[in-house]
Amino acid sequence: MKFKLLSLLIFFTLNAYSQVELEGVVKDKKTNTPIEDVRIQLKPISSKGAGYWTGTMTKQNGLYKVSTTMKLPAQISYEKEGCGKKTIRIRTGDEDVAVVVLNCSDEAIAAIIKEQTTDTDGDGLVDKHDKCPKEAGVPENEGCPAEEVEKAGPSLEEIAAAEKAKVDALKASKAKADSALGAKIKSSIKFTLNSYVVSSSGNNLLREIRDLLVSNPSAKIYLHGHASTDGSSEYNQVLSENRASAVKKILVDLGIDSSRIKSMGHGEDNPLESNSSSRRVEISMQ
């Protein structure tokens, strides 16, 4: 039994008050079973100006603890349906309340034992204290399954297979991106007769191509210059090379490294249906 009795002086009166703390266990007399959920009240016997009364319920294993400030004498009562009521007077602090027994009926104690011992899921927590009484769990999670279950680590073969799958996925993704980039970047820039000056629409297209190359740093671009059949073949060869070089210069000025760009001229060797459409630089990517 733990019992503390400390005298306190209330300055507004001449009455002595005490700090009272009582703790113990409540059991059934016949079976010696600890009884949970017993209603306990600790209060002064005097009805006026005697201090504060308090109450509690017995917890798991029939344990309880109450504490308050009051003027002695006082009384503590223990009551549960089917087990009757017991009252003990607290006069000087020498009273023994460490173990309190109640006389439960046979029917009542049978029900109490069943309630306090039934463990449906067999996880070691009785149903009344188990938040998941039909599903085995752990005490740390109040009888419910652990939120995270520790698993064994993967084998070396599983790690290798996972790494290979990552590499294959990256290769497939790159191939798909390269294919999509090639489709976007395959285009041409048109020129006027005898000119290798890139038009404003051509400059706009090259800025879009620059953005694609920046977002795909491994891509390389090929510029194929062409000319119409107007003029001599020697002249058209030089003109086609100048057209390809003009496009390359703009891309370099836009920040693309020259090592990623290959330009060449084909003269008038690959004409299209009309001379106007033949004056061009075809752009491709590999």
C-alpha cells in the first residue's frame, strides 16, 4: 500500500487539510480475481468546507490510484454491479486499502472472468483492451496489425534483375525519345533564287530545333543543302554548301556546339518537282 498524508494550512481558516493519495488493487473474495471497472469515490465525510472529492475506475489487473486535498476524516467506496459496495473510513491514514475485496455473485464473477480473459484473435491482448479483437496484432499498435511489416531484403539475383530492368527501361525510353525527336526535327528551310540568306520563318524553325537539341544533349543534326537547276552545276554546288553553312552558323550562334552539327552541299543532284522547292536545306537527326 502507498499512502501519503501531508498536512496543509489554509490561511483563511483554522482547519487542517490533507493531501490524500490512495492506491491498491480490487479483487473478488471467492476467486481472488482482480476486478476491472470498479467505480471508486474518495470524499470527505463532512459535507461543507471539507475539501474536494474525487473518483476513478479500476484499470487493467484491478489497479487504481486516487488523489485529492480534503479534511479528514474521509471515506473511500468501491462499487461494481453484481459485486456490491464496500466503504472504508479514512481517519488517520493508517487504514489498509492496498487490497480491497468485494463479494461478487457467482454469475457476476463468471461474466467478469470471461470479459477479462477472452482473447479471440490469440494475440495476447484480451478483447476488451484490443482495438482489433478479431485480427491478430501487436501490443505496440493496441492489438491491431503493425502498419509496417519488416521483410527480408532481396537476393543478389533479384537486385541484378531489377537493375537490368531499369537499364532496359532507360534504353527503351531513349529510343522512343530519339524517334520522336527525329520526327519533329525532320524538316527543311526554303531559299529564294541565288540566295543563302535564311528567312524569318526559317529562323523561327531553327529556334525550335535549338530547343529540341538542348533538351536532347546526345542528339546530332545533319544539314543537307540543295539548289535548283538554274545556273551551272559548279555554281549550284557552292550555293548549296553556302545554304547549309548559313543554317549551321545560326544554330551555333543559338548555342549549339558545332561538333553536333554536320553540314554538306549536294548541288543540283536531288531536285524536287519545281525549282522553287528545290532551293532548300533539309534537316535530319541521327
